[in-house]
Amino acid sequence: MTATERTLRAGIRGRPLIDGLVRLLGPSKVIGEHPEDLLIYEYDGAVDTATPDAVVLPDDTADVAALARFCHEHGVPIVPRGAGTGLSGGAIPVEGGVVVSFARMSRILEMDVANRRAVVQPGLINLHLSTAAAPHNLHFVPDPSSQKACTLGGNVAENSGGPHTLAYGVTTNHVTGLEIVLSDGTIVRLGGKAEDGEGYDLIGAFVGSEGTLGLVTEITVKLTPLPEDKRTILAAFPTMDQASASVSAIIASGLVPAAIELMDQLATQAVEAAVGAGYPLDAGGILLCEVDGLRDGLDELASRIEAICRENGATTLRRAQTVLEREKLWAGRKGAFAAMGRLAPAYYVQDGVIPRTRLPDVLRTVSEVSKRHGLRIANVFHAGDGNLHPLVLFSDMRELERVHEAGLEILTACVEAGGSLTGEHGVGMEKNCYMPLQFRAEDLALMRRVKTAFDPADLANPGKIFPTPSRCREFQLHATR
Ligand SMILES: Cc1cc2nc3c(=O)[nH]c(=O)nc-3n(C[C@H](O)[C@H](O)[C@H](O)COP(=O)(O)OP(=O)(O)OC[C@H]3O[C@@H](n4cnc5c(N)ncnc54)[C@H](O)[C@@H]3O)c2cc1C
């Protein structure tokens, strides 16, 4: 169904929609009476905006299912939303409809320490889970830098990663069960606490589907023992080339650190101004590397990493001596995006992935793009995964077209280097037009058939992932509906 067809069929917006939702769920769960109350739901962490017709705050799965049945009956799009920290416009209601905020479904339903599992609601904040599991010497591994704010539902939808997913895997590797509500209101349970399920891996299909297959209302995750100890190393290099070469050399040596993060000089300047993490300001590139596990042998691993960095030209090597020092080093990295406010009022973050060995080439291209467009670009990223995050800085929305062009050139370079358009932030409405850079029409059509199997009426977060004729015409790339 096209957006136009849906609009024609829908016939329920504005006052009739709000009244219908209030009759269904009660006034305390519906926002939309006053249009200004909808404004904060126009945004997420990216740059696109669109206003929802209404926002609903369900208390439980039954509310979500009732809402989905209502929206299905009336042809209204349904757009899930966690904390709105997404960086690809995933929670933005690009085709209107009802935004479902999971803010009130934020409980830990069960902490099963013996089986190392937790059953949680989707609105639970990522860090709250690890905080609750810590007294049991357990934690939830995926740790996006936004973990103080982002939700488990958002993590599942985006298949989020984080600095420490290099050795332990991203969200999909830590989810064993899901309860989902399909766009027609059907409640489906996939998996449970066991490691493997029979039949098709539908959890694998759902994780990373960005709300386009349905709404997740309950999540069963693995909890992992906290490592006995860690060693965190800061290595500073005169150039980004040397820092990138060290990343490849560390992995090629057979070591798999828990994290390898890289930051360029511009990012370091911002971090030092905002956080004061103690990074050397004169370095061209800074590597933050962590090894963890059993205490015995960690010092030797750290020494091997330091030796590799030295061979590749590191001028400063510092190993955190106390927990406080380690936390300070990480506070710098995890606060890096927010620190960009010290350099410019706005930034547009890219999320390309490349084979690690191509880091020096693609980073040179990023620097050329920066010069060509006259835009400052800071780099801070998960280097061990080859997951780049160039942050294109700008001051004024009138620069946005140029900023988008720079972003497209960077992502094209990533795809041409044998990489992909997104590592962890998702496609959303920001990169859906670019999908044909990486996928053939046949590939996209197959993905569309998966979407249709879950959501035949195309009401679950429409306008995301797949190129749409309405928004992608200017790219002259094929759309799939
Ligand atoms: C400063 C900063 C640092 C970040 N660092 C990282 C990082 O290191 N790694 C990383 O991977 N990401 C990172 N992100 C991106 C973002 O935080 C993650 O994508 C996160 O998982 C989004 O969670 P959220 O709760 O904010 O989701 P939202 O932004 O609200 O939504 C994201 C997507 O999930 C869908 N969704 C939300 N809830 C549900 C649900 N219950 N059912 C179905 N779909 C749902 C939405 O429709 C949308 O498509 C960062 C963002 C910021 C602002």
C-alpha cells in the first residue's frame, strides 16, 4: 500500500483519532489534546523531524495490542519510540500516525541469576539493567555510549553495539526471547530463556528491524559475568594513519581486546574541553584499548598491545592504574558526541562500516570531503569493528544540504571500500534512499517480503529502511513500493 493509498483509506486523524484513542485507553495514556504537547516527539537524535498525530503511553502488553488493533482497523501508522536517542530518524513518524512511547513499560520483570537471564520491559534504560545485575556479579554486555538514556526496546530495534561489543557481540547475540505485538494486534512469543530455538530464527529477523516488523513488549536477555579485572590503555599517535595501522596490527596479532576506540584531534579537543579526561591535546589520533578477563595474564596482554602501538609510532602510552583513572578515560569516550557542543551547535553523525585494513584510506577520504565542503568533521569511533562515526559539524540549518552531501560521499566511500551504510545506528528515514548503493532491487524486494509477512498492511513504522518514492525521487534510485 502506498502512503497516498493509506491516507485515502485512513480517514481518521486529528480530533476523531484522539477521541477514539481516549475512548480506547483513557485520557491518561493519550497525548494530543494540545498540539504543542506533540512537539517533543518530533525529534530523535538525528536531524529529520515530523509531528505525530497522537502519542500513546501504554502500561502493558494488553494496551499495546488494543492500540495496534485500533490502528489496524483505522489504517493508522504505528511508530514505536524508546528514549529517542536514535541517530537515523527511526522513531520519527515520517508518515504521521500514532507514536507509542514505552516510557511507562520500564520494569525488570525477572532477574534469573541462576540461568543468567533477565526478562525486561522495552522501556527499561540500558544502564539500569547492568546496575541491577551488578550485585550478582553480572552485566548486560551491549553498552552504547548513550546507555544512560537509551532503552532495551531501542537497542533491540537497532541491534545496537557499543565500545565493549568487539569481543562479546552486539545486541542480537544477547537476546534469547521476545514478546512482540504485530501491527494487527496479534501477540507473538519468540524463544525464551534457552539458547537456541527450533525453526526459523525469527528473533534474528526481528532484532535490528527498527520497529518495521512490530512492537517488542518484553525482552529476555543474557546476563554475562563481570570480568575479574581489566586493563585500559591510552595510546597517543602523531597521526591517524599510525593509530589506524595499530588497530589492524593488534587484531592481526591474534588478540581480541574487549574494546578498541579511536578519536582524532578535533574530537579530543572537544572531549578535553567538556570532560577533561586527560587525553593529550597534541596527538593526531588517540586509541583507547581495553582487555578484560581473568586477572592472571592481563598485564601480559596489555604489554603486548603497548608494544604493538609503540612499533606503530605511539608517542604516549598510559595504562590506567586505578578504577577512577579507567572511568575517567571512558567518560571521555562515552561523552564524546555530547562534547561536540563545544565545537558547534549541531552535528550530523555518520555510521559507516569498513574492513579494518581500509581505515587509513577511508579516513583520508573523510578528510578530503571535509575540505571540499568546507565543513569540520570530527572522528570518534569503534575502530576494532571498523565502525566509523564521522561527525559533520555545522551551525545553521541552511547548511544542511551541504552536510547531507558530505554524509552521502562518506557513506559511498564506505560501501566502495567493501563496507556498509550502517554499523549500529540503523537505516531509519535517514539512509533509506541510499539503500540501493548497497543492495540490488532483488535484495530489497526480498527484505520487503519479510516485512510483508510480519506487517501486511504496512502500518509498522512505515517510511523506514526501504526507499520510498515520496522521499527518494531526488536520488533517482529505485523504490520498492
Ligand atoms: C550520544 C549518543 C551516543 C550513541 N552511541 C551509540 C553506540 O555506541 N552504539 C549504538 O549502537 N548506538 C548508539 N547511539 C544510538 C542510539 O542510542 C541507539 O540506537 C539506541 O539503541 C536507541 O535507543 P532508544 O531507546 O533511544 O530508541 P529510539 O531512538 O526511541 O528508537 C530507535 C528505533 O527503535 C524503534 N523502537 C523503539 N522501541 C521499540 C519497541 N519497543 N519495539 C519496536 N521498535 C522499537 C523505534 O521505532 C526506532 O526505529 C548513540 C546515540 C547518542 C545520542
